[in-house]
Amino acid sequence: MACTTILVGKNATYDGSTMVARNEDSPAGQFTPKKFIVVNPQEQPAAYQSVISKVHIDLPVKALRYTAVPNALDNEGVWGEAGINEENVAMSETETITSNPRVLGADPLVEGGIGEEDLLTIVLPYIHSAREGVVLLGKYLEMYGTYEMNGIAFSDVEEIWWLESIGGHHWMAKRVPDDSYVVMPNQLGIDSFDFKDAYGEQKDHMCSKDLVEFIETNHLDLRFHDTNLYEVTDFDARAAFGSHDDADHTYNTPRAWDIQRYLNPTTSCWYGQQADYTPESDTLPWSRVPEKKITPEDVKIVLSRHFQGTAYDPYGKGSQKNIYRSIGVNRTNFVSLLQLRPYLPKDIMAVQWIAMGSNVFNAFVPFYANVTKTPDYFSNTGQQVTTENFYWTNRIIGALADAHYHATANLIERYQNTVHAKGNQLIKEFDLSSEKEGIHGYLEQCNDVIANMVQKETDALLEQVLYTASCHMKNGFARSDA
């Protein structure tokens, strides 16, 4: 899937939470309806069968409850994508990433392996920490192989880990620095990798057991120095395993550039001949310390960006609009932010933020993850286009508002701010009243209140946008009946 990911360490967030967020974008020419659900242990299969690759996996006996954002239609499998389990461990999968012919020639992709369709279902219900997620997925990659290159995020209340597959069976993972954020477009991103740590303490790095041997056997080390790789602490993984194609400069690096210039506007020079980085730079850092602490609203803003303030903005008047792929595109299925709040009791710590449809025109909604079911407005998505669920209503609003961007921009902005403010207000009130019996039922009632608020605001926005778009129809005529 074409996606954009942002990971924010606990010391870089406004409240000390870990935050993992990702857009899931459909391939060009395709739109995939999504729903937000809970998978209870009794609903988890004992044996898993992939629809796409047909891989069969016998799963552990004991499964944890978890949230997910699967496809509304099951013709291509589950595609669970983003969720938090009952142990407050979060997983976001996947960021489809690139590689190069040297890697794929040395370790070809596996036609019958595992992929994005499968990963949340076979991993998230069985892990109790972010590190466990890396280890379990690494085991599956080595055992079954994969038919695609992917990046996967795991988080708990203390750590965020980012795993990237390398060819069919190999992988590496790096812990996000606590004071930093990471931006990932559809491109292998880890720049510096510490093999001494990965084969030793594993404080911040892990990898497949034979990764150094794989590099040496296949001449993937591009360094001029002949140092023992097991002792190397700053290996250029992006040069060895990644790509720097013309397609990356159109599709991938511009998105990382746009987010980094938003979160670090004065740290680097972003424009002109003296720019430190341009939309086509191959050396954008994997992680950065932001200039201010990052909020959920910031996450939503950066995952909705379309090169505002530049000549590349598709809604602007610049001469270079649409030459680069923006983050906020028409074919976004959903965005989810997995937030784990360390200052609250375990039962109410986990919040999953959801928006559906094109992010330029939708709003972020927070829900408690420690529940056994989700509101109908977010879980009842099907093939039929209807205003009775959040996904399809947002699709309709986006299609109408995009054609009349400047006429509807104030309506969209007011809606987004209202939903975000009321969502924050309700979560704060519910947090303060959460010490009671039957926590699951209580949180489900809270989620229903939030969903009802969102449905009311979204219906009102649809009415306003429809009216505005109707008034701007090309067959409009000012004179009424005599």
C-alpha cells in the first residue's frame, strides 16, 4: 500500500505518550472501504490462511483482544493495518518500502510468503511489548519470507520500534529515539545502523541472525573501510539496502521533506540554492528532534499536507503543482494514530485516533481502545455508498469539497477544529470519571458518545458542502422565475 508514517518518541510528545500514526492509501485507481473494529479472542483464528499468498500459519493458542482497521470487504483478506491490544501494545502495518536490484537478486521476494494482508492478525494478538513484536515478526519473516518490502511500527508505553524487511527473508529494526520523530514515505528509511548493538545488547538495534553474513556474501557493503562489520556502529543501511531512483524523487522524498520542514522550519534551510534539503534529497535524516513538542493535532496536520506555501501545492497557483506526490491525496483510506498515555491507569491509557477518506477534508476522532466493540458508525462500512457510516460520508465530502476547494475551505477547517476540540473535551471528561466497575462497558458508552458527536458534525458538514458545491455548478443561472 502507498502510505505515509510518522513515529514520535515519548519525550518529543506534548504529554509524554508514545505516538505511532500512518495513512493507508490505496494504489492508484482504487479506493478501499475501511472499518474500525475490535477482534475478541474467540474471533481470532487458530490457523491462519492468507487470501493473496495462500500461506498457512498455525497461531498460538492464547490470543489477546485487539483493535483493527481492516478492509470492509473480505475479497482480498483482512488487512488489519493498525491496532492496540489489551496489553497496551500497538502495531501499525505496513509502510510499503523500496529496495534495490542487488538486494532483491541476493534474497528474492517469496511468492508464497507473508505480507501486509496478514501481519496484524498473526502478530498483534500475541505480543506483550514492542520488542516482542519485533522478535515475533522477525521470526515469521525468516521462516515464511515475504512477497513485498515493508516497514512496520511497534510501540508500548516506553518504546517505539521500526522494522524494515530486506529482500525476502532478512530484516532490521531500530528504536525511535525518545526525543525524536521519524517520517517514513514508501522508501527504505533507516540510515545509520549499529551492528555492534544488534549482535550485543540490542538496546536500540535488532536484525535477522545472519544479516552481516548476508551483506558480506553478496557484497552489499559500500564502505571504503574494511572494518569488521560486527563492530561497526554507523553502517549506512539506506545505501546498502535502499533505493534512490527518479521515482523516489517524485513519489517519496518530497513527502519526508514536507513534514520535516513543517516540524523543523528553522533547524534547516529548505528553499533556494542554499537549501540543506530539497524535495529530491537522498540524505534527509531518518529521525529528528522537533523544534517543539508534537501533539495529535500536529500529526493530523502533517499527514494531511499538500505542500502548502510552495509551488507544488495542487490547490495553489504555482507553476509546479502536481509534479510531486503530496501526503494528503484523494485515495487515502484512513489515518490512525496509536497513542499510549503513561500518566493514566492501564485501563484507559490507550487511545486510537481515526479519520477516514482524504485527510485534507476529514477530522481526527479519538476512541478508547480497551473495549470489546466499536461504534456502529465506524464499524458498519460495506460496499454500498451511504451516509450511515463515517467512511462513505467522508468520501462524499472529499469529492465535493475538492472540486470547490477555496469555496469550502472555511467549512472544512471549522469542522476539523470543532471535532478535534470536542473529541479532546470528551476524552478529558471521560478520563476523570473512569474509576468505576465495568470498565469495558463504560468505555464503550464513552466511544458511542464521541461517535454520535462526530456523526452530527459530519452530517452538518455534508449539508453545507453539498449546498456550496450545488451553488457553484456550471449550469447555474442567477435569474429565478419572473
